[in-house]
Amino acid sequence: MSGLDEFVGQREIASPAEMEELGRAFGRALGAGDLVVLTGPLGAGKTTLTRGIAAELGVRGRVQSPTFVIARTHPSLAGGPALVHVDAYRLGTDGELDDLDIDFAHAVVVAEWAAPFADAVADRWWEVEIDRGWSGTGVDNACGTAGPHMAAMEDAAPRRVRITRHG
């Protein structure tokens, strides 16, 4: 086994701390050349998961969503591979992902919203799908429930995390 093979399947994550710990476990398993694609709604925990991966890889810099810069490279402080954190939401084609000139072979790449393009840049990759609000504490817009108290409940709802290997 390599990469995230040992994690393939589904699990429930009860808190942001558990999400970050899952990321740390991923970070211990990932190496240069691994691509992880994160899929999930805004606020699901994609960046929190990536923070855990970064902490375990021992990379430089604060991990935050790369939405506005599209890709952010965090060099290793421990002699390991760099972490490249990508937000592919605004990319239209796999060619645009390739145009970012990411060194996929020598880095751990975590790419949000990149599932449509992943096969073009990697022979093997893992998709991590994060669903939130499925436990009955999520916001029900059809009934008109909204506001800060409902947002807090949504943030506190457990996440369902599904890991799938491609290639």
C-alpha cells in the first residue's frame, strides 16, 4: 500500500480537531508524487484537513485557502517534499491546471475542486469527499431556518468523509 490506500472507505469526523488529526494521519502516509483531490461544500473542512497534512509534512507557512492565488507552495522545513495546495474552482480545463507548472512528481499536491482534471496530471490519485450537515443539524432552507445560531449548528455538524483511489 502507498499514499492513502489504507484510508480508502468512509468515516465520520465529529469535529474540526478530528478533521485536522485525519489530515495528520494522511500526512504520515503521503509522499512526493501523491495527489489528493478534495471535494466538498464551502466550510466542509477541506482547509482544516490540509492544515493537518501540512503539520505532519513539516512545511513552512500558514495554510489557508488558496482561492485567490489558485496555488500556494509550502516548502519543506524537514527535508521532505513540499506541499502544493491548489484551488481549481476557477480553472476551466485540465490544461489550465497543467499551466500552473506544478512539480507533481516531487511534491505532495492537495487540490480542491480538481476531480475533473486529475486524470490529466496523475496516473494515480485519491479523492476525499467531505459532506456536512447530514446528521440532522444542518440548515434547512426550505423551512426558512437561518441566522447565526443555525450557522453555528451547521459548523458543529459531523462530516462524512469518503476516500476513493483512482488509477
